[in-house]
Amino acid sequence: MTKSVQQGSIVSDAASVTDVVLAAMSRTENPRLKEILNALVEHGHAFLNQVKLSDDEYEQGLDFLRRVGLTCTDSHNEVVLLADVLGYSTLVKVLNNSMREDRTGGALLGPFFRDGSPHYELGASIVQEDTTATPIFVSGRVLNIRREPIQGARVDVWQASPIGLYENQDPDQPEMNLRGHFFTDANGDFHFRSLRPAGYPVPTHGPVGDLLRIQRRHPYRPAHLHFVVFAEGHDTLISQIFADDAEYLDSDVTFGVTRDLIGKFDRHEARSGPRPGQQAPYYTLHCEFLLAQGTPTRPVPPIK
């Protein structure tokens, strides 16, 4: 006997493909997963219908994604980089927790976050090597949405060096250089000493680098400091503070700069300003982080 074929389960033309695929996925039990996968198919098929990829173009696209995966290593995540340079990562952050008046906007975690950073007492330096680079004195306060101080909040910080390299990129830097974490005092305050960070290029050795070159885009990020702030009873905040005088501030390759994340890097001459004991020019930065109520979570490091 010939097995009966349910109407609508076989493709008849291009217009029928999407409905056939959606019907095949219709038994997905998780409603949120079903919503996401259905939208992925619908919008992805709409894209293919719009641009009408040739067979060769489609194969090239698949090969590009294959190479993106193959470029990932324990110390480099090309998938995250691709999401960043296409603006996906920033859009997710803006949709979820940026541009809100009641809390500090979120930012990209970035590919260089690491677990196990050293704990420092307030006021300590996170610099682990002798250097003549320009120092920066960072102070901040962690508050709840009622602008009340949060005592004991953990503030993780990490940054690129004055030559634009993170410690786990640069074999010449000591382990965990320019990384550390602090706990806020009774007033919600923290402060530490570091070096003024430099802007830097994202890695361009893989297929994402090829994509940037084809698009005639530069690979640079403006100078910034990374923060992750944890406090009991509050959502974890992932943030970045960008130098207001940084190059590429208006053309960040990962689109990570939002107006509320631009900090004022004040330059002071030697023996002047809030630290007259300094014998060379230096910078100061003050920032406030407002945390929303919620459950703290620990971000997963993209690399080891």
C-alpha cells in the first residue's frame, strides 16, 4: 500500500518551503524555544527570498561560518567576535538593559574576561610591573535603584595595557596584570590605581578580519575599562567605561559605545589636582553604577 502523504508536508515551490519547515518544528514543547526557532526560520527564509543567493554564494556563506568555528581556540573566540562586529551583541545588550534611567546600561563582556582575578584592598594598584606609563586613579560608587549605597558589592575590573594588549594576549605582561576585584565599603565606594588604557584592534587573523577588510572597516576599539559588578539581591552588571577623548569613539568596530558609557577622563598636570603628590601627569575617572534588583549571576569567560 502506498503511504499517504499529509498535505503541506512536501515542498511544491519556493513559497511553500517556510510553511513546511515550520510545520516540521510545530511539536517543539518549550514555548519560548519554539518562538525563537520559528522566528529564526521565518526571518532567515525572508532574507534568502530577498537577496536570492546563488548556489555559489550560499556555499561561500557556509564555508565562512565553517571557518569561523575552526578559528576558535582556548584563547580566541571567533564566534563572539563575529557577533560583535555585526552589532548583534550590542543590540542584545541595548534591548535588555541599556538606555534606562533607573539603572546603569549594560555593555559587552568582551573576549578577554577571566575568572580568578586577584583581590585587592581599596586604593591598591592593579599594575603588576614597573612602568613609566601614565597612571589613572579610578573611583566609583555602587548604588541600588533608590540611589542607596550597596556595601560589599564585588567590582571586577580589567583593561588593555597602554600599548593596547590584554595580559592574556601579551607574553611580556605578568599573569593577571591590569586585572583585579574589590569590595565596596559602607558607602558603596571603591577606588584603585591603574594605567591609562589604550585603544586596540580586535583580532583580524581569521575570517572576521577578512570580512572587515572587504567592508573597508578599521578593526579598532576606543580606550576603555571593563567592569563586572555583583551584589546580593541585584542583577549582575556588565559594563564598560570609555574615555571621552578616545580615538575611534564614534566608530567602535564592535558598536559597543553608548552615550551613557562615556566617562570623563580628567587629565591633571604633575603636583596639581586631587593628588598633588604625583610627580608626573595623571588621569582621574569617577563612575557610578546603579544596580537593578534581581539575582546575581556570574558571566562565563569566553576563553580560558
